[in-house]
Amino acid sequence: GDESQQRATRRTLIRTLEVILRMAHPIIPFITEALWQKVAPVAGIAGESVSIAPYPEAQLKKVDHEAVASVNQLKAMVDACRTLRSEMGVSPATKIPLLTLGDSDFIQQHAAVLKALAKLSEVKVFDEEAAWQTQAQSAPVSVVGNVRLCLFIEVDVAAEKVRLTKEITRLETEMVKAKGKLENEAFVAKAPPAVITQERQRLADFEDTLHKVKDQLKRLA
């Protein structure tokens, strides 16, 4: 950002650190005292010791709900990118482009943060669905609010079809195992409720993933 944004960021970080030191002092007194003596003057806080400084109190009236919503949306987008990586079998360390459609102002404003947190090489913002579809091709898509996200990589279509077919077979096998357990009266009678709930959740997760993988394979056809 520009100089004013950088100053605001530094001020927020210092003030946040000062509050954290006051909160943590009862638990880790010595190190927080040493750090507070350095941080407090920079934060504009006067006092002899963090031990006699007032304990932080919540100021709910100062909560910026718009900022909270923006951060939550950004976190959801980062999570979506990580999920797409997992579905595509792409290493978390590999930087690849992100193609987005919708809410272009928000994406452009937070592109730098999104790139850093989601390990992206670039963030391409599209305003027209046709252009976005052309670029996205058959890659899996994630939706966050009114934004569609797609990680772009050059795909060997034949090899990807083989990989997806194997994944479908694996998922169907796991579903058969899970259904077999849940349909086994002896298992249901003896297993703790938590285990049964877990097995039902596994089955639901397999079904959801299978639907997504089949959709990917269909788009490659």
C-alpha cells in the first residue's frame, strides 16, 4: 500500500501487540513485562509496569463489522483455493494462477493478500462469464458468495481422465465399505453412537467428493 496505509498498518500492529502483552501478563509475566517496556512507549502508552496497567476490556461499539465480513470472505476464498489444490492434486508449494469471476472490486483490492496466503502466482479477474469459462476450461470450480474461483494449470487431458477414473473407483470402494458397516446390524448395535455418526459423515463426504470428481470427468469429455 501507500505510505499512509503502511503507517496505519504499523500503528495497528503496535497497538494490538501492546494489548496482547497486557492480556498475557498474568500467564507469562516476565517476558511480557520486558516486551511491554519496549512496546508501550511506541504505542503511546504511559506507565511504570504492565503489571499495574489496566486489563484490556472489549469495546464492542468499535467493532468494524464491514471489516470482519471482508476478512471472513477472504478467509473463505483462501480455504477454497486450498481445497481446489487438494482436489487437483497440486502441491501446496506450487504457485499457480487463480481465475475469478464476480465481485471484481473486492478481488482486486485484496489480490496481494490472496496471492500470499493461497500461494498464487497471479490473480486474474474476469468480468465476463464467457471469457472466464474459456480460460477455466474443465478445471474444478469453487463458489464463495457470488465469486467463482478456479485454479488454472495446463492439463494433460488423457492423463487427467485416467487419474479421475481411478479416484472414482477408489471413492466408490470406500462408499461400499462405509455402507456395509452401516447396514450391518451387529456393527450398529455394538458400535458407540460417536463411531456410527463418524461413519455416516465419512459416507456423506465420499458421496460429495464423488459428485465433484464425476463432474470434473464429465467436463473433460
